[in-house]
Amino acid sequence: MSRHQNIGTGRAAANMALIKYWGKRDTQLYLPTTGSLSLPLTQFVSTTTCEASDDGDVLYLNGVKATTGQHQKAWRVIQQFRALTGQQNSICVRSHNNFPTAQGLASSASGLAALTKAANQYYGTKLAPHLLSMIARQGSGSAARSIERGIMLWHKGRHRDGIDSYAEPIQNSHAILQKLQLAFVTILTPATEKDVSSTVGMRLENYPRSIYNKWVRQNTKDLKEILEAFHQLDLPRIGDITERNFMRLHLLIESAHKPIRYWKEDAPHILGRIRAMRQSGLPAWATMDAGHIVTILTTRTASITVASMCEDFGTTIIHDLTQK
Ligand code: 2P0
């Protein structure tokens, strides 16, 4: 039997999906209705520690005791390590994000991936990355894509028990990122925490079935096409698929029985600016998650110009995707 360490530490970067995940075919195991694909937001990192607690199970997020919802996500991860090792002692989890949370920046992805890595060290389980991805998935779906850095493909999987639903870097991921010299620019603009969490927003019963099924078919097609485009190093095609994929997600979300809107008023202006940059020859394509923040897919060379051309909208952060 594995023995736990005094303290386990894990670090993970947030990720931004180019092909989005939105809906679960199994809400207990967090199995998605479609595959998805992401790149890391290398500047947005969570660091998490696990250690023994004399005071029951406790979770601190950025130094503050966590809410019940956050607690449940973390404990779905910890429960899996307890089941694997038989160790039931109370633990204290501390997680720090170096970026704003709950604004559509997938803090749960990096936080739960970092927790999974910390727990793997604390419990001495030495699990392979794809198994960690499966565990992280059950904390928060998008966390499956934050265990490793690279062009991360989360397989939809076919099995009911979820054994084939995990994320891994695509073949030659690092070499492709080096060749394309990709970067993200994130525009941080102020906002309050969002009204509808992703978990609630993506419930299948929110959507007319025919509209949702159409989105599933299109998302599946987008995933196949973007994989081809990555292997062909075809950046304009990657960018076009990325933009259309996020726009279709937001159209789906707005078609909910009770419409949900994650956009804020400045988004159309930012998207217009990005289109104008592209028309002037700059490589720049937009994407947005379930939040108001716009992220731009670009190249390292263009990223400084792209960032400076968006500074009037908010604080710009450049993520170099060639970093390992
Ligand atoms: C994604 N999002 O692919 C999509 C795009 C937001 C929009 O994954 O219920 O926090 O914990 O699995 O992972 C956000 O959803 O939801 C998300 P749960 P999660 O990145």
C-alpha cells in the first residue's frame, strides 16, 4: 500500500479551449457529449498543497475558506485518492491562483488539476498523467485538460465507466507549438462574478434537443478539422475554426430555454478590433469561454502588437505557448 507524504504540492496552468466542452452525457462521472481541445494559458497558474489536518477536511482558496460548491469539487478528487489508497485521514488543501477567479478564466481547471497532482504526491500514488486527467475530470471537466501542457485533446470516450475519457497532448504537440510559435493574449476587464456557473449553464435540459444535437454534430466536425489543421501547420484555418467554434457555443447558450448570456457590452467592440487587425494582416483570432473575457490566439511575434492594440479595453497578458 502507498504511504502518504507529509505534504504534496502540484502546479497547473489554466487552459483555453479552441474547441469547447459544453454538456455531460454522464453528470456523475463528468463524461462529455463531445471531445474538446485546448491550449494552456501559461501565465495563469494554480499552486496547491495537501497536508494532514487535525481539524477535519478543510480547503482554502487564495487564503479564504472555500464555499460548499468549491469544496464539493475538490472532495470529488480527494475521494478518488482515498478509495485508491484506503487512507481516510483528514486533510487540509490550500490553493492559490495568480489570476482572477470566476470570470470565465477556468480557475477550476487549473485549481483541480493542481490539486490532483498535489494529491498524487501526498498519497504516494505515482499515477500516470492520463489517469490523473481522469481523476481531475471528475472534479471539473475542463481540469482534465490542465494536467499536462500542450495541445490537449480531451477524448469524449465511449465507455460508460469513463475509462477512455481523458485528455492528452496530441501527437507532436510540442513540435507543432514550436513551429507555429503560438501565443495567447488575454484581455482582463473588470466584472463581477458570473451569474450562472458553467456546470449549471451546460445542463442538457436547458436546451431544445434539436439545437443541442446540431451543436454536438458541428463541434465534432470542428474538432476533426482543427486536428487536421494543426498537423498541417495551417494557422489561418486553426484561427477560423477557433472563432467559429466559440461563436457557435455562445449562440447555443443564448438559445437556452431560459437564455443565458456571458458576453459583456464591450465584447462586440473587442471582436471588431480583432477582425480589423486580421484585415490588416495580423494573425489574430478571438475566443471566449463561459465568461466575459476575450482571449486572442496569435503568434509570439505578433503578440506584442496585438496586446498593445487592445490596451484600451483592459489589462493585456501575453502567454507564450512555446514554453514547456
Ligand atoms: C471549455 N468551459 O471547454 C468550456 C467552454 C466553459 C466554456 O469547460 O461542470 O468548469 O466542472 O465540468 O469544466 C467550463 O466548465 O464545468 C468549461 P464542470 P467546467 O473550457
